[in-house]
Amino acid sequence: MSIYVVTGSDEGRVAEEASALFEELKPPGSDEFANEIIEAVGDNAEHAFQKTSQAIEALQTVGFFGGDKIVWLKSANFLGTDRTSEAERTRAGTENLLETLQAGLPPGVIFLLSCSAINGVRRLGKWLKANSDYRSYDKIDVSKEGWEQQVAAQVRRLTKEKGLQLDGEALELFVQRAGAETRQITNEIDKLDLYLGPGRRTVTVEDVTLMVSVSHKGVIWEISRAVERRQPERAIQLIDSLLLKNESPVGLIKASIIPTVRNLFFAKLAEPYGSLNKAPQGVIAALPKKKDGSVNTWGLKMAAQAARGFSIEQLQKAMRCCLEADKALVTTSQDPRVVLHKLIIQLCDGKQVA
């Protein structure tokens, strides 16, 4: 194989994987003069055309001092569906690149393309998917059940590479604070590595609390914890901070508040049985599931302790409050800030909910 593609919405992972692949594919003993890296962040359609033209010229040129070489069109941002990507000049450049690739590369020449997106409807995208080593790394969808386990697996892999041990509550806290962005996850692990030094390799909850920055997803998690602990002032403060950053009120309630109340309710249902394994099938059938159909235990485990402070009747009414607030945000002209504040007060005040 002489053509490789690394793409996806997870820009941090794409950059990491593409760099590793470049080092792997480099001809043995080659130096910076033998290989060509074309930084392909295009500001406009003309710039995009120039970048593809440079790639074509590099692919058709014999390597410095002869011999094998790799041409890397790096971080291309004009192959998706945005305005620049769809511009006539850009499309002319990508068509020229496609013709060059279809004609076949000279012996010993390798082409590596890394980009954030490729339009699979266009001819270049279709051809590359069928005729290259095509690797795609998309962001983990944090709106779907089981995202925490996916992030945790990634964190375990990266910490293992650093020789760090991160498990249990420390791992759970890291996932919730750092979120699902590969670039931030990597940065936070690097910080922990430097902080601990060679003398200590086990990461504690205290280490994570001290060193790991709270991401956007981490703020969502903090709202959830404030609701669980019945801390309305804290929850409202965090909600207002996100609204000031133009966070969607509907997205906010669906990402942080509704899942929290739902997990509290399901954890309360399972509480009398001691563990999920002992719960009857009727209860298990109602629990949130992952893609593979298994129970998403991550959120339930986080909610189990907090659920002890609520009655099942309170949580039933809390779910109705969430439904009413969600409807108000979608179907009425009420001030979203007021709707969310009222909901938080209802959820955090036992008397209000009861």
C-alpha cells in the first residue's frame, strides 16, 4: 500500500496517529530532505488549490538524492463539506490530486493524507476509501450511553504508555473532569506525569482534583454532582456560566440534568436488591443500556450513593419536573434561565419536589 489516510473529527487523535504513522512509514535512514511535509491548513479556496498543487508536484518529483520518500499532506481542512471545500477552485485542486493518485505513484513514493473530514460523496473521498489504508478517528459522542467507558479505555491506554496507574475513583474523576477530547486528555495525562515524577506512578483522587482541569464536559458533570448533593447555588452558578458562553439551554438540560435525575431514579429502583446482579429482570430491563445491550453501570454507580438521600416518590416527581421544564424550553417563550433555575430549586429542595 502506498496511499494512507488518517481522518476524523477527533483532531487530537488524528494528529497523534498521523505523526506516528509518518514515523513508521519513513524510508529507513531518510532525513528531513528526503521527505516532504505540506502543511495543508487552507485559508481560502485559492490557498487550498495551491496546497493540492504542491502535493501533486511533490508526488511527481524524485526524492532528494534519489531513493524512496513520503509526501505528507498534513492537517488538510478543505476536504469536507464547508464553504471552502465546496468552492470551485478547491474542487479543481482535489480533482487534479485524484487524477495524480489514480495514475499511480512512482516507485518508492508514499502519500499520507491527514485531515479533519473527507466528503465521502465527492470522487476523491469515494476513491480514497476504496483504494487506501483508510483510518478514521471520530470524537466520542458524549450524548450517548456508555461514552464514559470508551473514554476510560482510552485513558487507560495512554496512562499505561506513560507507566502511570490510574484506576477506580481516580479514573472516574479524571474521565468526568477531562471529558472526551483526546487533546485535553493527553495534556492532562502529561501534567500528571510531570507532577508525580519518576518516584510515584499511582495517580490518586487528590492528584486528579489538584492537577486535572475541568473541561466543558467537566462543568456538565459538576452540575450533575451539585444536583445529587442538593446544592442549588452551585448548580445555578455553573448553569449561568454555560449560558453566558451561549450554551444551548435545551442541550444543557438533556446533557446534565435529565440524565442525572434518571440515573438517580434507576439507582433507587435497584437499591433494595443490594446490587444490579440481584435485581429482577423487570428492573434490569428498564435500566439505561449501552450499544451492545448491556447495562450502563457507570452512571448508576456514580448515582447510587446520592440516591439514598431521595425517596422513590421524590425522584418520580423530579422526573416529571424535568419533563415539564424540557417542554417549556422547547415549546414556550419563557426565559430559559428562569426555567432552569426553577427546575434546579425543585430538584434540590426536598419539600419542593415532594
